[in-house]
Amino acid sequence: MLDDAQKTYYKQLELAQLVEKFTGTDGDHDTPIPSLHLVRDSHSEVPICRIQKPSLCIVAQGEKVIMLADERYQYGVSDYLAVSLDVPITGRATQSSPDFPYLAIRLDLEASQIFQIMKETELLPDSTKRYHRGLFVGKMNNALLDAAVRLVGLLETPKDIPALAPLVIREIIYRLLSDDKGDVFKQIAMAGSNYASIAEVVERIKRDYNQPLRIEELAELANMSSSSLYRHFKEVTAMTPVQYQKQIRLQEARRRLLTESTHVADIAFEVGYESPSQFSREYARLFGFSPVSDIKRFS
């Protein structure tokens, strides 16, 4: 009979084989299950910059490092990465090659789903605790891993997806909420909590990223003082509202530079910068290359 460690090993191997089967090429792959994405990376030289939405990431093979502001998070097959609100991150697989690619799944999460399961199971947040980052690394457990394998396994029988995928996703969310760090997700789903208020501010900054940042208006939206907003925002996102807006602007600028034939100065103004030279300096500081050099690398 297999012990728990052996069971985990074979489940991890099964998950890796499934992800490899349904990707085949590097990239972020959509699936017939709308909230499920499969990730494959065999070349780890270029960091990926993105706005990470609320999601659960489970590694099937390899390891990855991501940066949230100045904070470093490393996770692999014995961990999971959970994100409870939109945060700008930079990430790179640290163990990947053509013979041993980084393989992972990402499941997008909705606050409404989380709240519904909380209500049905009475998994309420512990009001005596303080919670910080909206991104954290937790330890994988057999129940969560087993549910992830069954979800990806449904890709082999597409006719079963409409009936069974919602049930397995509910189980995954339940397992996540039952974890010792699950209160972070409970907080984001609770109307009136500090987390929920910061999530509203995040949405406003994202929507109006190219407009001047007015802290007083954001504080009013969150029903906080300006100093409380600053403190809670930094606790959750590891950056100030101004730093968050800057990252949103720069990531949107990079997306446009690499997909559109637009002059660098024009994009700088469009994303909210008043000075193209300042834009170029901050772009190079975040991405490691000037805008012009970055375009040449991908042309």
C-alpha cells in the first residue's frame, strides 16, 4: 500500500503528464473550462510581467519565482500560490528547460463563488486575526492536489465538463478556504471588510490608470482616512497607491509597445505620463530595458 508521500508523488506526476498533454508548446493556454488555464515554459530567461487576477496556481513540474514590489516569492510542486485581488507581478520559472519544462495550472477565482461557498458551509473569517498580503504561498495538501488532477483530467472527456467541472471547482475553493491561510479569501469576499474596500480602490485605479491619482477620492471610496487607506493598501499590495498606478501604467504601455505600431512618446502620454523621458527611465527600471530596446528584442 502506498504511503501519503508516494500518493502525492504519483498525483503530481499525473498532473504534470496532463498539463504536458494539453499544452505541447510554451505559453499560457486557455481550456474548455473557462476559468482553467495551463502554463508551460521551457525557456526561463525572460521574466513575465502581468497583472495577476484572483487565482490559484498549482505547480505540476519545476519551480517559479515572482516579485511583488520588492518582495520575492518562490514556489514549486509542494506549494501553491494564491492571489486574492489584482496585483502587478514579475515572474520567472527557475527550473525549466526543453527537456524539463515548467508546468502549472491556474484557476481564476471569483469573489461571488467564494462568498457563496462561505455562506453554504459557514466558513467565516476569524475576526481576531489581521491579514496582510493579497498574495501568498501555501503548502500543498493531498485533498487539494487530488481535486486539481480531477479538474484537469476532465479535459480528456469534454462531454463531462459542463456537469462535473463546476462541482470540482467548488471543491477546490472549499479546500482553499479550509486551509490555514484561507481567511485571506474570506476577507476579500466579505462586503465591508478592509480587504473588500481595498479591492474597490484597486479596481478604480485600474480603470482610471491614466488619470491623476486623487488619494482623497480613493479614501472616500474606501470609507477610510487617507492615512488608513495608505496603510491598508500597502499591507495588501506591498506598494502604495502611487506605486501601484505606476506599475499598471508601465505594464499597459509595454503591452501596447509590443503589439501596436505607435511612437514611444505617444504611448507615454496615453498611459498618463507628462514626460517621455521620465517614462523611459521608469520603464527601464521595471523591465530592465529602455522602451526602444525592448521593442527591438521582440521584433
